[in-house]
Amino acid sequence: MACVAAAQVAPADGLGEIRLRLTQLENRLHKAQAIRDIKRLQYSYAHYAESGLWFDLGDLFAANGVAHYAQGDFRGPEALRKFYLQELGRNQLGLADGRIYPHIMIQPVVTIAEDGNTAQGRWHVIAMLGSYGASASWAGVVYENKYVFENGVWKINELSYGSQYSGRYSPPGLSLSKWDLPHHFNTQSAGTPVGSALAALPNPSLASANFETLQQRWGELAGRAQQLRDETEVLNLQHSYGYDVDQKMWEAAANLFAGDGTLELGQRGVYAGKARIRRALDVLARERLGDEVSDHLQLATVVHVAPDGKTAKARGVELSLSGAKGKGAQWEEGIFENEYVKQDGTWKIRSVHYYPRVITDYELGWAKDAKPTPGPSAEFPPDRPPTEKYGPYPKMYYPRFHYTNPVTGVTVQYPPGVTATVDGKVAKQSSPSPPRNVKEFTARLNELAGQIDSSIAYDAVENLVSAHGYDLEDSRDAGSSPSIYQTVQPVIQLASDGKSATIRARLLKVGGKDNELASGSYEGRATFLGGTWKLQGLTLKQVWSSPFVRWAPVFERGR
């Protein structure tokens, strides 16, 4: 034991360089985490709005944060909580039966200031508004927001938006507005969202730290960096699941599950085990495409990895459009609360739990039509009954959040009678073995730098894909019909050398000469050149298009 202890004592030589590198990496990791925290913050804004959780919505703002709405400017969490409750909630926490209010947040471009304490972000929003038997309408807006790191957490400091499109579902019509919100970013800043890799503020706690303290700090940073990497892999996993479901590639979709995974879609019951899930997917949706639309957009995904790095949870929105040419179609929107597990170093889906919020006929819309969620299959009965009993729109149901409010850190405030189910147990933080000497420390710091850079790369490439859509919107000729290019659901795979990445993303286009709705998929690459991520190529495969107000899809050849 004495020999082992002696081997772990490092000489003083080289500690100054280690202190400097740790300070630089800590600063860079803070910025890398900031991007994910801001996405989690803004996606939570969307999730709270959809459920009418007005108090939690207001709590996402800084102490002096301001929101610029059509009704006026509202400053500070208390004023915003009051505004949301009175104006949007009609003095009711939550949503009354018959109301629909999804505000689906998509297409982020997030950049962090050099000081790491402020940031900016641009977003698209798809909103479905109305009430059963009375009204239904669409709305699309673009946000340009500012954020601040206040009291150890990221908060919204200023919310600004411009209307892009709106329209009543019946009688049909869609009008596009002229939006004029300048971009906060350019190609350089979008591809370098956290600035210089070497920039670092002084860290007094490391100025004279001994080797043991440096080991401890390295362990903390390594754990945080690994969580970001795990989060990236879970995002790619969930988004890949959506693409497999689109194409009815049931074998590929089932292989994303753990061997003991479960599938629960609405009130159909629970299917357990990979083989049962594979068969259930086939029976419930059949393997047929042809002239058929089957889009399942995975949006506003919020991932939380457990401290031990072995499990994770995610909440997101699934927006679906399905139907066959000449036979009609339907919209479906809902929430998923899924779980994941890492097995032999690979993330797998442990459970898919999808809650349909609204199912409605494409032609009629949600003011005139509200379909029930299907029950258990008689042809292929589930292994277990549904874990929760509820009805979709026009009924209101609250799928419970797996996480607390990202600003307050407490369980979200549901309407009276709705109980929270957040698991209060916290898994133990994983602790990687520390470096034993200066030489080994240097190697571990290089590994840590690579991990941090890989997480930043994912967000930089997503920035570029999103920015591409915004640039297409702004490139329209004077007098031409505007179009909204909404690029979503990225799957970004970084090469082993960290210098290039493959891209898969989805396009949902609104507008144009015929006021059409169109869908397609992007395949492309990005490269790291001159210290900045840049798009090397992005090829669009158009899948289908249809007049927005009438279901008559036109399929591209080779579907």
C-alpha cells in the first residue's frame, strides 16, 4: 500500500501548466454546458406553455427579464406569472377541457458571449391554437432572445418575436407576414458558438491548488463532459427512432430498444421485449408506404442523464402527419416521456411512453374533429394494460415532467388535483480514476478537451443547419411569396478525428406561391476549418408537398 501511495504523489514541476489548462477547459466546458442549458430552458418554455403551467413559465425569466408581447412589455417573473395566468390562462392554472395550446419550439441557433455570462438564441415556433367546437388556427413566429447566467442558472433576459404566418383552419386560409428580426449571428459565430478555445478567465481557486485538488477538479470536469457526450448520443438515438418510424423500418426501430425495453403508445397498452415491440409496430401501423405520408417529427427534446451515466430520461413533442393519397389524412400531436439505458457503452431505449394530445382529421381541423386514442389491439394484445388512463383532446391531461423547473429547481406547479411524480432519488455521481502524475495528467487533459470539443461540435453543426433555413427565408426576392424553412430533428455524427460530421435533418416548409406545406430530408456534411465549423454540403430530398388548406399530396419520384 505504501508503494501505491507514493506512486500517486506528483512532483511540483508542471503543475502551473496543469492549472492553466484546467482553467481554460473549465471555462470552455461552462460555455458548452450553457448551450444545452439554454436549449433546455427554451424547450421547457414550450412545454410549460402547452400545458398551461403559467407560474413555471414566468419563473424562466431573470429578475429584470422582459418579454415583448403584443399586449405590451412585461418585466420580471412576478409580472409575467400574472400576465400568463390572467391573459393566457383566463385566471386558471392549466388548460380547461376543450382548449389546445401547443407552442412547439424548434430550430435553435444559440451563441455564447466570450465572458460566458450572456447568450443569444434564435428559434422558430409552431403554434396550434383554438378550442373544440369554436375555433382552430395556426401561428408561426420567429424568436430572437437574450439570456443571462444569474445566480448559477441560465434565464431568459429578453424575449422578442416577429409573426411569420397565421391562419384560421376553417374557413381555410393562411397569411404570411413580413418579419424583420435581425439575426444575432453570422456564419462565423454560428459555427463557433462558444468563441475562442483558449479564452479563460482567472480562477482563484486553482491559482495555488496542489496536485490532489487538481485531481479532484479534473474528476468533476470529466464527469460533466461525459454527461454532455451522453446527452448528444441520446438525442441522436431519439431522433433516429423518429426517422425509422417514418419509413416503417420496424426492424431498425426495434433494434434501438434494450432487450427488456417497453413500448406504450397512448391507450394501446404496454409491449415488453424487443421481439414483442417489433411485432407490435408491424401490426399497429403495417409496412406500407407507396403514396403514403408517415411523418413523425421529434421536437423540443429535453434530455437529462443520471449522475452515474447509466440511465437517462427525455421529454419531447411528436408532431405527426399521416395519410394516403386520395384517402385523407390526419394530424397528431403529443408528448413523449422516454427512458434510456447504456449497455456495453451504447445507449438504448428502455421505454417509449407516448401521450397523444390531439388527433384530428386534416380537412376538418381541431375545432370540428377530435378523435379518440385507439385502445388495445385485438389482433395482437399488449403484455400489460396502459399504465395511465386518460383521454386526449378535447380532454386535458398532464403527462408528468420527469424533471424540475430548470431555473427554480423545484417540481413544476400543476393545477389543483394533479400530483407530481418526479423521482426524488439521485444516483451517485460516477468518479473516473484520477491521473497519477503530471505526464498522465497531460494526457487526460487532452482527452477532456476532445470530449468538450465533440459536444460543442454537435451544437455548432445544429446551428449551421438551422441558420441555413433562416438564410433561405431571408433570400427571397422582392415581391415573391415568402416561405418558412423549418429544419428540425438533427442526427449529427462526429467523425473519430473530430474534424468532420455527417448530418441528417428534416425540412418542414410552409408558404410559397401556392401556400403549400412540404416535407423533405437533408443529408450532408460539415467540416472544421480554420477554427470554425462550416457546412460542406447539404442535399435536400423532397418527399411530398400539398396545398396547406387541402389534402392533395404530391409525392416526389423515388419515394
